[in-house]
Amino acid sequence: MFGDAAPGFRACESTQTYRVERLSAADAGACLDGLVALLRDVVDGGASVGFLPPLDPAAAAEYWVAAIRAVAAGTRVLLAAVEDGAVLGSVQADLAPMPNARHRAEVMKLMVHSVARRRGIGGALMRAIEDAARAMGRTLLVLDTRRGDAAERLYERLGYVRAGVIPRYARGAAGSLDDTVLFYRELWDGVANVRQE
Ligand SMILES: CC(C)(COP(=O)(O)OP(=O)(O)OC[C@H]1O[C@@H](n2cnc3c(N)ncnc32)[C@H](O)[C@@H]1OP(=O)(O)O)[C@@H](O)C(=O)NCCC(=O)NCCS
């Protein structure tokens, strides 16, 4: 599936510090092992990103192959933070397909490897996915996160607006049903001819 990816892949070249790159499907295929390792690290660390620990490598790979297919189909944007050939973090934006929703995207699966946190990578990934969304005319971002997690503080710091809390939304690693916080952010600044009021 990704057999032609490796020769042209630039995102995993060695660098002194991390950089955020938008991955094509071919790029992501070449980084599949790193993406799988990232997802497993985050899930096995107890994060609420859809899976429960322990995350089987095959299940993680299956998730990424589906995500990469969505990238190839043009319905998903995938960014990665890469340093010295390692995938330190990633984030995705799912582009709402319906005719009345083409100004909207859902930000999902923001993840930074546990060894790379508190260096600003999460914030950098979020700013980069906002730039990518804005460039595609997606001016409303929506997302959700488990109440009390580091991501909740991050989104508030970045200017996301709390739309509300859904109680007992998702099961946590310890078996509890945890609340989720819904956030949104409008990206009107710098976008011409988008909002007429
Ligand atoms: C949420 C998550 C992505 C944040 O990633 P991160 O790279 O640590 O994010 P940042 O470094 O930008 O910010 C995190 C904190 O580090 C601080 N920080 C940033 N740069 C820093 C630096 N150079 N030195 C010290 N602290 C720093 C930030 O102020 C922030 O502090 P806070 O937690 O008190 O708000 C990460 O914790 C994660 O992957 N969690 C598990 C997955 C998850 O829950 N994802 C959300 C799904 S919705």
C-alpha cells in the first residue's frame, strides 16, 4: 500500500529539533511504525483517545491505516511533530463532508509522546492544524477532551471556547465513565470573505 512512499519521504530526516509537518498518505505510511508507537504510548499511559490499554500493535496499526486512507481520500489532515527521525506527536483534522458543513472541521487525536511533553509541541501542533484548516477555508473547529486532562488546559489557553460538558461520556482505563468537555474555536481572523454579518 505504501510501497512507493519511502524514497520521497522527508519528514523523518534527522534534525536538531522537532518540526511540525503535514503528512501525505505516503509520508504517513513511511512513518507508520512511529505513529503506531506514539498511539500505543499515549493509550498505555491512560489517555482518553478512543482506545483502552493495553493497546495491541495490530489494533494501533489498523487505526492508522484507516486514518491514512482518509488522508489519501482528502477528508483528513494529518500533522506530525518529528525530531531526529522520531514521531513525537501528531494531530488530525477531519473535514466535515456535508454541503452545509464545509466551513467546519473536527480536531482529533492530539497526542504527544510521554517523553516529549511540556516542550510546547502540543501547542505547536494545534496552531499548525489551525493554520491548515484556515488555509482550506475551515473556519470553525470543534473538539472534545476528557474533563481534567492536560489537554483541557491547553485548549483553554489556546482560546478554545467551552461549549459544555457531557457526563459519563467515555470509559477510562480504570473502568470509570468520564466526563468530556466540548470545545470550539472560530478562525475568522485573517480569513477573507467568510463571515457576513
Ligand atoms: C495534551 C497533550 C497533547 C499536551 O502536549 P504537550 O506537548 O505537553 O503540550 P504543551 O507542551 O504545548 O503544553 C503542556 C504544558 O506544558 C507547558 N509548557 C510548554 N512548553 C514548556 C516549556 N518549554 N517548559 C515548561 N513547560 C512548558 C505548557 O504551559 C502547558 O502547561 P499546563 O499543562 O500547565 O497547561 C499531551 O499531554 C498528551 O499527548 N496527552 C495525552 C493525549 C491526550 O489526552 N490528548 C488529547 C485528546 S483530546
